[in-house]
Amino acid sequence: MNRLFDFTDAAAPSLDDFATLAQAALKALPEPFRGLAGDVRMQVADFADEEILQQLGIEDPFELTGIYQGAPLSERSVLDVSSLPSQVYLYRRPILDEWAERGDVTLGELIAHVLVHEIGHHFGLSDDDIHAAEED
């Protein structure tokens, strides 16, 4: 058996592994995007919690790979005092599931894709805006 394809001792990437890949993706953002995303906190969890899933009307937790929570930059004012920081949550198990199903991207590329999508919401872009930009 070729050692290149011997995964008998391999383990799934941990939450810390995901956080490391997400931090690398964040650092790779070009300016001015990286600077504008500077105040966004990143969290990695296995799945979204039940409250988030209920708010979004999602029954299957594997359907949500990430979410942005906070006030988009486009809706902020200098007079606003935000009590909560903007956060991006990445969900490890759904991302791993999509990565395994797709087979056409690296795990780092998929994590970066989800992160950039969620940071797009931080910039005030809708899902339709983000999908249109991805197609260009």
C-alpha cells in the first residue's frame, strides 16, 4: 500500500486546527479588507447551538457552516455604541462534511471561503451580493 494514501493513523482536524487555518485566511485578506475586518472576533465550534438553528429555521445542524453576528459596517454610525463585538462563527463538523463531499478543494480553501463569506456580511453584503461577487 502506498503510504501517501494510508490514513489509518490520521485524525480529524481539531477545533484548534480550524482556528489556525481561519487565522491564516484572515491574515491573507488583502487590504483594505483585512483592516476593516480587524475588530471581528472568530470562534470555532463543532456545530451551531440550538438557539441559532431555531432563529434561522434550520433543522439539520450540518446545513450551517458559519454565521456572522454583529452590526454590519454599512449600518454603523459614529454615534453607535456597540455592546457586543462582531463575531464570525465557523462550524467544524459541517465544514468537514462539505469538504469530504466536494473533494475538489483543500480544507484550508474551504475554511477561507466560509470565513470570507461571513466577513462579507460584516461589510454589509447580502448572501446574493456575496454569491454574485463569487461568480465574477
